[in-house]
Amino acid sequence: MSEDPSPPPSPRSAGRGGEEKIVELAGVTKIYKLGDVEVQALRGITLSVGKGEFVAVMGSSGSGKSTLMNIIGCLDKPTAGEFRLDGRAISKLNSDGLARIRNQTLGFVFQSFNLLSRTTALENVELPLLYSDVPAAERHKRAREALERVGLADRVHHHPNQMSGGQQQRVAIARALVSRPKVILADEPTGNLDSETSVEVMTLFQDLWSTGITILLVTHEQDIAGFAGRVINMKDGRIQFDRAQEPEDARQALARAVAQREQEQAQEHAHEPQETGPAGA
């Protein structure tokens, strides 16, 4: 048995999934009306995601991937078809019901972090709990636990402008975790990060995946999609392909990225002009 303390995430073979489905769409269509023009953003999508899956959703601009994620995130309703989240028929809920299920079941991570600049990391992470009437002491406790979980125990009182992009995205992930969601929806979470920091964030998503959290991640980057256990590609409002895959281990990828950076830095240093002592010394 391997002694590697960081094995690949165990749920990866759940694939289409777990026998128990947490996301189910049947014949989902979405039509937007722009004046007299109808735009069909989704065309009869049938899809299910099992509990504990890590799914990357890809597609070019206008493919329908953002509309699909908005529906799964209970931010929009389908024009036709059925959508069930964690066994509940979402299409029949009113706006209050949608808000309630978003707060109880879903956690959101965005490309631009969406942190409040004048509040600390702790206060940013607490925000979702304010809408759930969670007592202040419990809010503080859960926010600290979430920040510890993403490796930011020493940054709880820092403001966003005192943190790197990668740290800010970790705060955003902690905020998504604080309500203890069953599903995390991440929209281009590495879009504003450099390549090494992107892989660092993906190690965190794989760690969360290994605990059984379901993750749906929108990305246009093939290498980022490679860290998921399943890839769905959208085109013209339809699913072009949907396949399971063996995910790349993000920790190993991060180790390679760090080693490459250190090698490049060493080479740059080796080519720097060497200082010489004063003449006649």
C-alpha cells in the first residue's frame, strides 16, 4: 500500500455517479426574448450528476454553459423541462423557495472573487450566514473553521487588498463552504489567476471533492478541466459530449509547477552579471 499522504481523490470513480443523484435535468429548454427575437440558450438538456462527482463544464461563449449553471444554481428557471436538485422539484418553487434552497444546498465561487473590500476575510466568509439568522458566535466559529479548511487560519483579519489573488480565491471558497453546502458551483474560478496559483486552487477543489462534496466547475481551460472526474462540453445549447475521465492529481501538478519555477529562477540568477571587486584588490 502506498505511503503517499496525498492520494488522488477517492470519489473520482463515482462518475455518473453515485447511484444517488443530486442534480437531475430532463428536457430542459431555456428561451430568452430580446424584443421580437427569441434566443434558445438551452435545447432539451437531459443530464444527471451523482452525489460526490466533480464535473467540469466547458464550451465557447454562447454555448449555453452559463445558462445551464444559472439554472442548476437556482438563479434562473427553465422555460420547459424538469429540474430537480437534491430530490426537490425546483421548477415549481417561487423566488423565496429558490433563495432558501440556494442558501441551504449550494455554495458559489466566482472568477472575480466578489469579496467586500472593506471587510476582513472572516467577515466576508460570515456573509452567507447573515441571511440564515445564525447567531453571531456560531457565525464566527463556522467562518474560522472554513478559513482554516482552506489554509488561511493566519489571514482571518486581513482585508482583500492585503492578500494575493490565490488567497482571495481561497477566501471565496471558504465563503462557499461556510453554509455547509452539498454542491459547489464554481464559475471560472481560476480565470484571474496565474498558472501555478490556478493549480494550487485546484488542489483545494480536489481536497473538497475527496470529502464527498459535489463540484460543478465552468472553465474554458482544458488543463483545468483535466482535474475533474467528468467533462461536459456544450455547443449551441446542447451537450456535445459527456465523458468520465481519470483526473490529473493536482498536488503532483503543483509540485511540477513549483519545481519548474524554481529551476527558471535559478537559471535567471546564473545568467546575471557577476559583481567584481575594485581594481587592484
